[in-house]
Amino acid sequence: MNREEVTAFVANDILNNLNLSQIVTILRESAIKQADAYYSSLKEDDLKELEQRISEAAEEMKKNVEQAEAKEQDEKPVASNV
């Protein structure tokens, strides 16, 4: 076996022994590293644009949640004393 085959075998064994929580933690750490590298690479103008887009997306999400909650309230059956 060559180095690549042994490495692939060991990597697969490691993955097979991880539980879901460990997998999520590993993925989150990797995503944070990638996001940090991306943030560090941005110029000031690009950073301001990104912050604006994030703020707009957060506002849109908040509005969608509020609309969904209002719709849910409207759809609840009203108790009747009949």
C-alpha cells in the first residue's frame, strides 16, 4: 500500500468513529476558519458592503419570521362555547 491508500484508510476509519455532534463541531470549526480568512482578505469597501448585505438579510429574515408568526396566529382555531 502506498501513502495515499493508507491515509485514505485511516481517514475513513476516523470518520466512521465520529458521532454527529463531533462532525458538526469539526465542520463548524472549518467554516469559522474559512470565514475568518475571507474576512481578513476583504478591503474596507468590500467589508462595508458585506456588512450591509448581512444587515439587510437579517432584517428580511426577521420580517419573514414575524409574518410567519402572524400567519400562524391567524390560522389557529378560535375556541367556541357552542
